[in-house]
Amino acid sequence: MAWLLLAVLLTAALAVGACALLLPDRPPALLGQAAEVTSAPASVQEYSGQQQVTVVPSMSAKRDLVGNASGTVTADWSAGGLNSGKGAYRVNDRTVVALATASPLYRDLATNDTGEDVRVE
């Protein structure tokens, strides 16, 4: 009887092993192909921006003002802060203007030049 039970168990184990090796792998139905999304719900919400907030400005570390003009500095207005389009300092009585742009200015421009750096803001 024990030999018969052992033979049945061995046959069942071999059948399960053979099925596991010979049958192709199939993904579970839960992991099947996703359906194509053709629409998504959207909503509109108005925000008035009337919320009061507290802003505490902080000053950054001291930075040196570096320019490419040579000569004698005859005036310096940088101590009160720099404003784009305003004079920063004067060298040999020629004003050097601080200029901040959205795009960096990286080359010299000549009359009739075109391109992004000519249109820079």
C-alpha cells in the first residue's frame, strides 16, 4: 500500500512539473493590455488670490560687483542695490548700467544683427 501511495504521489509531482515546464507563460487577466484612454474628466476652479501671507525677505551674502571697464571708478551707486537698466557705477565719468535679462547676453552685437539674443528681454 505504501508503495502504491508513493507511486501515485511521484506520478502527480512529475505531471505537475511537466505542465509547469511545457505550458506557455500567460499573464494573468488582471495584468492584460490596458485600454486606450481617449478622454479625461476636467473641472474648472476659480482662485481669487485674496489670501493674506506673511513675507520675510532675507538678504543674500555679500557679493562683489565685477565689471569689464578699466579706469578710475568716479561714482558707485551699487551700495543701495542694483536695478536692471539703472546705473551701477561710473568709470572715468562713463556710466556702467546694470542689466538683467531672461536670456544671457553672450556675444557682441552689431548693427542689423538678428536672433534670440537681439530680442532678449
